[in-house]
Amino acid sequence: MARLASLAFSLALALSATAASADDLAARVEPNSQVLAGNRHYAASGFPDRIVASPAADAAHGFAVRWRTDGSVQAPLLEIAPADDTPGFGPITRITASSQPLQTENGLSHHHRADVSGLEPGTLYVYRVQGKDTWSAWNQLRTAGRADQPMTFLYFGDTQNKNLSHVTRVVRAAQKAAPEANLSLFAGDLVSGGYDADDSEWGEWFAATGWLAQETMLAPAIGNHEYFEEFEDTPQERRVMARHWPATFALPGNGAEGAEKSTYWFDYQGVRFAVLDGTSAMDLGTAQAQARWLDQVLASNTQPWTIVVVHQPFYSPARGRHNPVLQEALLPVVRRHDVDLVLQGHDHTYGRRGEDGMATPQFVVSNASPKQYRLSKEALQTMSPVAEDTQLFQVLRIDPQRLHYEARTVTGKLYDAFELVRQADGSTRKVELEEGRIAPRRCLRPHAPTGRKDRCWE
């Protein structure tokens, strides 16, 4: 009887869930920001905030830091010292930052950059940044180790929407899954964006990422939502980089001609990372310049592994979204230089594929955002695994002989896993790791809460 009662209760719950009305779903539609229009909760002050560290080209010996204050602070200091078990660590080195102003809906802010070099590989440092008569907390950050040492890093697809409300738990889950990670990659569309009204969204992105931005080296790709349409719906319409991007991140500055602020490369513990700008390639005519640059960056690579990061996918898993410019200009370079892995975002689904049965490159699209699209028929035929209606993060563990990849759901379930293994003859073998994976996930709703049938969630 108890078992029958349990079954009846489960059936009632299922029927209740099925009977959820469109009004019930619509009530769950949230704005991108929890801050109401006109509220200046994220206005800058004399206290330093939005602190983010990014790798130098040689991440074993340096990194750079961006942070924000109000307009009263110019050319503040960064202090750095080798970490110790005592609060009396030292010696302390002081670096004077450069500063640039940014005017937003939250008022005037100054964004500061300090570049740190001459550090020891694989070494834990403490650093803090200055505000107006005050300092940030001391943050701990480890430089990249030698190429023959194993390392762990995190990879996130788009965050973009409802960062504070929904993305926070993705970042926290990733940190819990891989507390040893010292590097974090974001595949673009960090915020929904715009020209003037997006400073609060950036504030919530930093609130969601928390100390991850301060205590791992964070390497972002730029997405189309970090651009905006100037003179929209006029003959003068053009794509323009939003002002937050160059003010927010301290990138290496070694990018392609015409995309110097949004493309870059760096070496991190046995991996050469090359970060592309798909929006500039497709909309601003820099595809060939980026291809020439990528060719040079990959040709000079001496690291055991190569990873390319770009927002828009070479192969799209979502319906009606193809990027032929990337395929024609940049994909041949990826193939020619035997890139191992391509990490992408943009399409708000999950999908992985190779090419022609080859182990490499493996192309991955993932999504950390609550915005969820639907898979295309082509993706269902050419990619495996795929997912809809799922927020994910990725953990990668790499040593000179093995690249281990895991995609996990926001609740920690294993969704995808494989390894790339270097053979004695220099070739690469792909090993699928299927044990422990959960079943494929699809969107079972006929439409998003807003009524859009081409999406699962907004």
C-alpha cells in the first residue's frame, strides 16, 4: 500500500507539473539585472572593486590586473609580494597603475591597470590594489608552472543573462568541482550589453564571478554582446566595441591587426591559448588579418598543446546559426596547425564534434547562461553529446601526455567527458569516457516563458 501511495503521489506531481500554465511560466521571466532602472547600486566609489587578473603572454612570469574606483582616484598602486603563512610577508613591490575614465549610467568611474612581470613560475603571490585612502583585500594568485607540470583550468560558455540570479551558482559549482584551478576561460557574451545601460550588468557579472576573477588568471573572449549597433536601422549603421571591454580587462595586447583590443595569445603551463574575435572577423572585415595572425601564433608554438577560444562557433549546434566567414578564413588555419581543442559559446546549447573521424581538433560549444536555445537537426546528426535546457561548466586537466575534459551540469552531474592522449609516435588518440554520464537532456517545453518557440528559456 505504501508503494502504491508513493506512486500515486509521484503521478500527481507529474500531472501537476504538466499542467503548468503559460502564465505560470511567464511569471518566471526575470530581467537581466536585479537593479531597477535609475538605481545606482553599482556606482563606483573610493573603494576598489571589479578586480580581475589576466595572464601575460608568458603567464609563468607575469599577469596584469584591472580594477575600478570613482573619479577621485588616478594612478593608484598595486602591491605584490610572495605569499607566506604569516601576515608579515615581504618584500612588497609597488607598481603604479595607468587609469582611464568611463562614463556610464552609474556615473563617472576610473578603470586602472597594473602590469606585473619578473615573477617566478608556479609561485603563489599576494597582491592588493589601492583606492581612495584605502586598499582591497590581499588576493592570492599563482603564476603558471613549467610546461611539464599538470594544470587545471575552468571553461565557461556564455554567461550573459541574469548573471547575479542564475550564473552565480554555475561559477560556485565550478569552483567547488575544481578548487585547484588557477586559470578561467570565458567564451564571450559575458553580459547582455549595450552602449549606455549595461554598467549594472557588469556589476552583477563581477558579483557572480566573485573571487574567481581575482584569484585565478581570467582569460575572456569577446562576444557579439560586447559590441553594439551604432546608428541602428540607418544607412550609417555599424558595429562598435562597447566601451566596457577595453576598460574592464587587462589583456596581453599582442593581437591581430584591426582587432588588437580583442584578440590575444598566451602560454600557460604547456598550452598555447589563442583567443579570437568572431564578431570583428564577420562584421568588421578582420577575418583575413586574424587568420594571418593566428597562423603566426600557432606556427611559433613550442607548447605541447594548443587551444583556440572564440565566441561564435565554427560549427553551430543551434537552429539557423551558421558562420561561413569563420569557416572559410580561420578554420583552415586551425586544421593546418593541428589545434587540439576549440572552445566556443554563442549558441546557448551544448554540442561537441570532431572532423572526419579525427581525434583533433575537438570543437565544443557550451552555455552557462539561463538563456537556452534549441538544437538544429544538423547538430543532432553531427554532434555527440548535445544538450538543451542545461547550464554547464567545464573542467580541464592537462599534462604533457593527456588532456582530460569534463562538462558538468550546474548541479555537478557529469554530462560529457573525453581524453586526448599523445601516442609514442606523436599522434593523438581520443578516448571517450562514458561511465557516469547522465542521459542526454532536451527541452520538453513547447516554448519559452515569453512564448518564443525557438527558445527553451529566455
